[in-house]
Amino acid sequence: MPENCIVRVVDFPRDVGGVNGMVLLDESGFYNIYLNARASWFQQRKALRHELDHIENDDFFNGKPIDEIEDI
């Protein structure tokens, strides 16, 4: 895991559907990865790998559209 990451497990609102993870970049340059505490351990692990892939692929700064990044 990159050194500039902080992982937090929090209760996501019930209305977010199948979202089990998300990343926010803070003003200090740290990636804050949020995992849904309501998700299973397996879903949290899968979400963590997914969010780390975004960081490793530089998806926040590569200029690609979100539908291409998320393979929607």
C-alpha cells in the first residue's frame, strides 16, 4: 500500500446501494480510502483493492472519463 494512504472503515448511508469503497484526496496529498462497515470482509477487501488500483493507475489525474475508469 502506498505510504500516502489512510484507510477508514465507516458506516455508509444505507441509500448508497452497492458502493463498498471510495477515495478522497485531501489537501495534504493523502488518499483517504473509505470502506463500508456494512459490507462483508470479502466485499471490503475487494473494495480496498479496487480503490488502490485507482491510486496506482493515477486515475485522479490521468484525464480519462469516469465511465472508462470504472468500466461502466
